Amino acid sequence: MVVPSQCSRSRWRGWLRRVLVCAMVVMAMLLGLFGWAYTSTGTSTVARVLAWRESDIGDQYRFPARTIAASASASPLPTGSAIDLRAYGFAGQRDEPLVDALRETDTRSFVVVHDDHIVYERYFGGSGPRATETSFSVAKSFVSTLVGIAIEQGHIRSVDDEVTDYVPELAKRDPRFSRVTLRDLLTMTSGLAYHESGFPWPFGDDTWTYLGTDLRRVALDRSRVEEPPGEQWLYNNYNPLLLGMVLEYTTGTSVSDYMSSVLWQPLGAARDATWNLDSAASGFEKMESGLNATTRDYARFGLLFLHHGRWNGHQIVPPTWAHAATDARVQTPWGNPYG
């Protein structure tokens, strides 16, 4: 039998100590890094990547937000005769109650309105009629609506205006921006580059436009012209950010305050909404996402377009804009058109 020598045992113990010391150093560095990240989410995009990772429904509480005041009295949205809804060919089931399908997909809330009456309403996971749910990209539909109202009010001349008419800094960086119109931004045909990376690689355009702490600066410095505008459709978060800057410039107020006065209060929204901001210091709405409202108030917004821009006794959105916004404007690689 071979017995390890005292020298061999000593070398083995020395090697083990070095490994443990290195592991402790690495652990301390990681703890320090994540400790810094969790205390720096208000000022650093990288910190947000490390601390928050991918987006989820809790983001409405992580980002700062600006209130969108509702009206003093809500527009009517009465309850009608309840209907039974079923899901067909869903989640491997040929036929099942819709409520089961909603649970299987972790749905938070689901409201169906027919003839201006709520006929189906379900909530899950602690949600309810008074709970705000985050919109994610449905916010882009509100951005479009605000642009249409701003045109009607004379703040913006036309969707065929060049974005550089309102954000001239872009033309100074690249003259090709002067060919991009508001219509191109609204229809996602701006020709601006947009490359998604996804977690864990944190530095794609999707990361900067969602987690950026100064989204005006992100839009001004990181957007770049890649293709001629008006030719190719590409879902791109730089577009709504630039539209938000146009709204700020032309209306002289924040997007949230403008929305409160021209849309949310005339709509007769029952509850205050909020719009998440990039940071407290910058105070710019996350135009690509981050609107938070109750499900019933989202339903009121849908009814506004079902009624050609008129609701609660007001023509809130011009009928021509309501039609144009819901029409098939551009074909996409997925086969369904974009409005």
C-alpha cells in the first residue's frame, strides 16, 4: 500500500486553501456586484439588467410613474346578461370553458363587452376591477391615439411631417433622418435599425429602449438609419420613443398630463391610470410600454374605437383617425397586417 507523504498532504491542503480563497473572492465580488445593482436601478441601465432581468408584470411597481388623472364621474359601463364562453382547440383541449383556458395561460383579467354592456368578466391572481394592469406594447396604441388628437388640435401639422421638424437633433447626427416621417414611425416602417438580444446578453436595442434611465437620450443617440423609410416593416421601440418626444415638444407638457386632459377625462375613465417613467431624474414616459390602467378602462378605450372615436358624449378622436388607426396599413412577415 502506498501512503501519501507528509509533503503531498501539505501540497493538497495548500491547493484546497487557494481554491477556497478564490471561491470566496469570487463570491464577494458577485455579492458586491449585485448589491450595487439593487441600489443603482434608478441611475444605471446595467444595474437594471442585473437586478430586474427580463420584463414582467411587476415592472409597473419597479419604475417610477406619473399619474394620469381620471374624470370626476365615470362613463357608463353597465353589466348585461352574462354569457358562457368556451375555448376551442386551445392548449390541447378540443372544448373547454374559457375560464379554464384563462387560468392555464396565467391571465390576470379578461373582460368582454357587447352592446356597450359587460357580459363576461373574470379576474385571477389577486387582480380585480380596481386593480391596474400593465399594458406593455398596448401603450403604442395610446401613443398613436394621442398623435391623432394632437393633429386635430393643431399641435402637429400632419403625419407626413418629417420627424426632424420636431426633433432636429436627429438631422445633425445623420441627414437621412430627415426622410423619416411621423407616418413611418406610426406604421413601424421608419427604416431605423432595431436588434434584439434578449437576456442574458444585456445590450441589444430592446434592453436600452426598455430599461434605459434616459430614454430621450437613448432615442437621440442610439437610433440609427439602416434602411430607406416606408419600405420595410420592423417592430421597433425607437419609433414610439421619438413620437413621445414629438408630443412633448408640440404640446408643451408631459405625455401623461396631455393624455389626462384630451383622452382619459373625456373618455370618462373610472380610475386614475399611471405611466411608468424611465427614471425620476429624466421623467420621460416609457412610450413603448408602461401604461397601467384597470381592465374596465381598457375596455372603454376599445369602445371609443368601436364607436368611431366618439364616447361619453364627446368626439374624442377624429373619425378619420379612428378608421386609419384600425385599418390594415402595412403587411408584416407574420401575415397579419399592422395599423
